Amino acid sequence: MAPLRHVYWLGGGSGAGKSTIARRIASDHGLRVYSTDEAMADHARRCTPAEAPYLSRFLAMDMDERWVHRSPRTMLETFHWFRGEGFGLIVEDLLRLPADTRVLVEGFRLLPHLVEPLLVERRRAVWLLPTPEFRQAAFASRGTEWEIPRRTGDLEVARRNLLERDRMFTEHLAEQAKNLGLPVIEPDTGTTEAELTSRVAHALGLHAR
């Protein structure tokens, strides 16, 4: 899509380090970061129930209904952002940004099948697919592993459900990217932040200034 020729895309599973890597790359290469996570609250307000039925049902649930009483498979298949709801609002936001400034878009909402039609060239996008060990270590280091579970009536069940849902989501991203021939990087617990930053920049075709 020509209007987005100045855009780079960094997607991936939860806990992959996307936000941290995006900030480092933006600083190193003079890009502006657009965080899809930071836009979620605004996008939820801008979506109507007709446009985002999964979001509407999610908002009507209490915390135990969301994270304790449903299976990880159901959580995966019905989570609104995983269904692509609100993705059009990401595109709307990007089209409002100055076209003379390169933008690095990052977040788990960047589903390969939605991003692929917008690419001017395939190396403008890459997905980080962390191992379960990498993801859990990342959550633990940030202190966010228990953030949602603590707000439920059974934090251990909620934690297990979330970790399993995120594992399956990462597998889903891997399958989509593979089928579309899009690049992926699979960080493990031995991958340093500097190494991952370098690999992502190289995958996106960015070179040191």
C-alpha cells in the first residue's frame, strides 16, 4: 500500500520484547514508534459493538469470566485483538502521520495476514516468536506475570490460562507468517537484548546511520 511506504512493522507474541526493541531501533535509526498497545484504550472507545462484537462481549465479562472460567483455547479464539478487531483504526492512525517520517509500528495486534497486504516490500515486517521460557522470563523480569491473575478469584488458574493462551497465540502467528512467507525471529533465553535489536534491524533492512 503506497501511502504506508514509510512504515515498518514489528509484530509477535506477548513477552517477546517488541516495545523495548522498537524503542532501541527507533533511537538508532531515526524512526518514530507507534505502539499499538498504547492505542488499545482509544481504539476500544472508537469501536462500535457492530464493528467489534468480540470486544463488546469481552467488556461485558468480569475478570473471572475472562481469565478463570474459560479454557485457553476459547480465550484465544474469542480475544478481540487476536481476531483483528480495531486493526483498521491502526491504519487510520498511521495515515494521519507525516509521510516524510519513517514509522516503526509494534505490538501483538499486527497479525501477519492483516499486515501482508500493506507491505511495499516483504522485509518491511518481522515477527518475534519467543519460546515459552523466554516469554515467562520476560514477564517475571517486568513483574507483570501476576498483574492480571491478581485481579481474579484464582490467580494460579488465571496465570496458567494466560500463559497457555499466549503460547498458542505465538504458534498461530508462526503458522500465519510461514504460510505467507514472512520473516520471523525466535528469541530464546540465551538471546540478549542487543543481539535481538541487531537481528530485528537487519531483518527490516535498517542500517546504522
